[in-house]
Amino acid sequence: MNKLLELVTIGRAGIDFNTTQLNTSFEYIDAYTKSIGGSPANIVQGAAKLGLKTAFIGKISGDGMGEYIYNDFQKQGINVSGLVIDKTGARNCLAILEILDIKNSGTYENKDTTGFHHGTYLYRENTADMLITPDEINEELISKTEYLLFSGTAFSAEPSRSAMFAAIEYAKKYNTKMVLDIDYRPFGWKNLTEASAVYQQVCAEMDIIIGNREEFDIVEYTVMPDNNDNSVSAKTFLDMGIEIVVVKDGERGSWTYTQDNQVIECGVIKTEIKKTFGSGDAFAAGFMYGLIRNKGLSYAMQLGSACASIVLQGYSCAPDMPSYEQAEKYRKINESMMLK
């Protein structure tokens, strides 16, 4: 079947309220800008801006916020035939983004019980995206795409979990390549044991896995709790039949491991950053562009790193995603920094 779409992402699309003021707590922020948020939604927006033919599968609220998501995706050239509108009154997930300082910009939980939490304020209780059901997955859309990218969070609870496994079956039916962005978030999961067990099941179905070191630790929690070696993680999944494993490891850079024993390393671009969130989604968008357009894995990692660096210099996620021309210019300027 003719693959008319290059990349479809599936999972949550919500609303980000982006601060307009740096080094300022919520109490003193006077105005916010809005954008479509959620990891798979950010990735598809980044991919579309780079020039890939894209679509999104998910469920959105039947109100003005859902209408905004639907219409703005269309304005960006993202196919919305896979979007389902909720009829139960459920709302979209919300993220209110505060940049008090670089460290306190992307955190979700208050781990310091002696004071107030600062960072990203998430509203994820019974949101529309997690109510998508297996019969609402667009089989025809999946049949027409080269790569289907899943967000791990969509597997955290029912009925979304079953809907994602239905999408996996459609992808296998039509030989659509599957990608997992691990995207571990503590909300939604009952505990680490459940998260690890489900991730193990999901990973076994994938062609490509992308995650940071901490996320691989969650995946391996029930099988290799003491491992923190990227090469060991990669070998475990390659032995399961996964074609490509990408491990991002913060300031150390990133590594891609393949079935034919390639190990490709990419350094980070040192830059003055404003915040910590959004870089993983930008990396995934750039990496998938390089992979889909047959630019080679080294190039894909570099473009992903360039996109990530650019987004870290802005205030938001999707609105700061670069065009291909911007990303490629930035990649070339910093290529020597990424070569190892």
C-alpha cells in the first residue's frame, strides 16, 4: 500500500501555557502564551515544521481548547483525520510552565516537602487523551504511514493502553515501522513495577526505541534494576529484535545502537539554555527527519541534537521548534562539537 504519510504520532495532545517571563514564579507572571503540548504532539509539530508529511492520532476535548488543537494542527499542515472528539465532558491535559530558574523549569513533583514546588504544573486527571478506545484508532491512517511513533505515557492506563495495543496490531498488519519514545511520567502509573512490566511488553513490539538514561532505568526496573550501562541496555533490546536503540544521556551526549553492531555517538551542543523542558521532543523530531529522509544515523542524531539545543534557548516547546533551514544551519555551525 502506498505510504502517503512519513510520520504519524499517537497519544496526548493538550495545552501548554508558556511563561513570558524568565526567573519569575507563578505568583508574579502577568501573562502566558498558549501552544499545543504533550510529547507526541510536540514531536509531530516539530516534524511538520522540518518538512515531514505528518498526522496525529488522539482524543481531544469537545470544547474550545479541543477546537484550538484541531484547527491549529491543520494550520501547521498536520493531518487530523485521526483526531477523535470526546463527548463525555473530559478536558484536555494542561501544563502551566514556569521558569523560576534553569533547574526549576521542567520538574513535575515536589520532592522537597519543606517548601513549595516550582517548575511545570500538570493537570492530568481523567483527561480526554487517556479515554481513547481501540475502536477509535484510525486503521486506514496507520496503513498509509511509514512510521508510527508512540508515547509511553499513553500506555499508563485504560482505555488508552488497549487503544495503543490496537494501533500496534494495525501497524504490524500494514508493515508500518513502530517507534517508542519512552516518555516516562510518574502520573498515571500505579507504581514502578507496573510501568516497567508494561514498558517491557511494549518495547518487544517496537522497531525503534528512544529514551534518556533515567527512562531506560524505569523500563529495566523489574529485570535489570542495577544496570546503568547504555550498551547493556541497548544489547538487551537488540537481542529482542529491535532494530535501533537511542539512549540520550544528558551532558554526556547520545548513543545509537543498531542490529548490525553500529555504535554511533553524538556530543551535545554547549549553549546558554533558558530551561530544561522540550529538548527530548525536539531531538525525536530531528532524529526522525534524518532517519526517514535517509540522511544516515549520524546525521539524524546531529540534527536531533541541533533541534534540542535550539528549543532549550526558548521559552516554550512546540513554538520554538526550528524549520529545516534553521536546524541545518545550526547543525553545520556546531558539527565539530558533536563529532566524537
